Amino acid sequence: MRGLTPRAPAASLAPAATALYSVDMAQVLIYGLRSSIDARRAALSDAIHGTVRAALAYPAEKRFHRFIALDPADFLYPADRGEDYTIIEISMFDGRTEAAKRQLIRELFTRLEAEVGIAPHSVEITLTETPRVNWGIRGVNAADLSLGYTVDI
């Protein structure tokens, strides 16, 4: 089971949900021109994952990235952003401090420039936090999962 760490079952869960797993999640969507994504996919993933690990204390095996590579006709943006223009959307459980979110954004800009070669001017980042009860993971409501990590950092 890739990316899952077995945890002790919670007594309050139904029998079908007793096999609990640590779920360290930040679902990441990366949008960009197909040519830019194709040329940088691995470097983008590594830079983003390294940042999430550092800023949010995620374990190495928790990588949830989806790349949306668009043709020029499907990706309109201001000309001054350039062909490297990249949008990163991160969905995660709520509870992180403002300082943790600021660190995540700051480090993303730094790593994307240093490791991927995309200038901060050509990157937009959106963090979306939702309550755990709004997530369904492996057949269980996330509010009922034993996470094995803290989100209040």
C-alpha cells in the first residue's frame, strides 16, 4: 500500500473502517503549458514535495501530485508571466498556522526558482484548507482517521 502507514484502529469506527492508516495529505494540482510541464515535470514534483515536507513536516512517501498540461489555446494568462507561467493549487486539511502557510509559499517560490528555473513572477500559488470532515479517504471520512501527524503547526 503505497504511501500508507498502518495505525491502530479506533474503537469508535465501524468494523469495515477499523484498518486505519496515517494519511498525510496535501493534494497538489500543477497547471502550465504542456511544453513547460513536459520539460520540468520531475523537477517540479521534487521541488514541490521537498517544500511540503519541509514546511508541513510530511513524510517522504506522501506525494500526491497531478499535472494539468495545457495547450496554448487552453491556458490564457498575462503576457508578462511568460511561457513558464505555472499555477500550483494545494488542498490540505485545515489547522496550519499562518506562519506555516507563509513558510510553505515562501519556500515554494525559492525552490521553484533555484531547482526548476521558474521565476517567482511566473508562479501563482493557492492554498485551500478544508475541514477533515470534508474529505473521504480509503472508504472512511477523514474526521474518523488517526492521522499520525499534526496539522496545527
